[in-house]
Amino acid sequence: MTVSSLTQGRERQIDIDSIFSFLDEEEQNRAYIQDWKKRRGDAAFLFRRFDVRVFEFPANAALAAVRIFGDDAATKPLKLKSMGRATGLEAISKLPFVRALEGDNNLKRPTTRQTESETADEYRRIQNIAAKGDKRLNKAIALALGDILSADSGYSVSSKLKLEDGRLKPDIVVTRPGSDQTCLELTWRTTGTAIDGEIAKRQNTLSVGHIQKYLLDKIMQYVNEFGL
């Protein structure tokens, strides 16, 4: 639902009107908010110049990557610590953002389907790790993508690559010869629901407002990186 509210079209491009409405209403003094307010006239061009898109990453797929490729620290809090490699990779390969990486833009709109309670609790356990540092989780996603995209010759996937002649180090960089690099910035969000006796109730960070702030901050980092 959050992704649907932030995007337009099947390609999941950022909804510029939604972002403009947010900027016009937002009164925070954070530097990136003020920078965007000053550059409001350039914003639409910059969003499209960087081809900013927002994709959902369902809990079951995120868990599959961690169960297959996560290190001991990543899988430690899980009740189910491993799963069949083929089954997990198949689930991830069907995700819209993976299909987009492979060049398929005929994507369905996000669907709202209730996550099973056990799956939701398992996701909260790894999200609790991400709150303290998400590098090991991002690495698991990168390894899963590398395995899936290796069937397409020329792809390389890295969770350690810094952009050339710059300071930015995206969570994951997908490179294909002859094409621009695709930078993936992952954000491990939660509804904040508690798990009795294990994880306390927290703030809901999966709301549209929270993701908009994250997007604007990240995009401004790329704007500054490339001097646009």
C-alpha cells in the first residue's frame, strides 16, 4: 500500500505530484528538506534523471534471502534458520524489482495481501537486527541477486562497490556491460508491532511519510554526489 501511494505506472516510478505535496506541507528544518524546497523547480527533472523507482520487498522473500545466504548472526534470531535454495530463489526471482533489473517493465501494480503472522514475526526478528546495522542483511540480498542474475550473462552484483570517483557506497550495485549501473538502497521497515516477551512495540516506520523522507534524503545524496 505504501509503494502504491508513492509510485505511478507499472514501472514503479516515483510519483512526483505526491512528493511535491509532501515538500509543500513539510516544515522540518532538516538540511535535505530545505535543499529540496530550494530546488523544487529542478526536482521533477532530477527524479527522472536518476530514474528513481520504489519497489516492495515482501517479508517472505527477504526471509528467504537471509535464510539461504545470511551469516550466523543474521539467522540466529529466526525460528526457521534455513530453507531450500531453489524454492527461496524462485520466490525472489519473481519479485517486480528483480524482473525490472532483467529489463521487464510490464509489471503488475503492488498487491495488498495479508502476511501470515508467523512470517511477519520472523521478519520482525531480522528487522530488529537491521535497526542496529543492516549490512549483513543487505549482503544476503546481494548474494541472492547475484545467484539469480548470473543466468543473464554479464551481470555483476556487489554490496561493497563504491561509485567511481565518489564517496557514495550504495547498499547494492548491479552492473551490466554497456548499461548504466543500478543502485539499490534497501530500507528495512516495520509496522512496529510487538512480539510478546521478545520485541517491544515500536514506531511504525512503514508509513508513506517515513518512506518519503527516506527517499528525499537518499536522492539528495546522489544529487550532491554527481554535482547536479
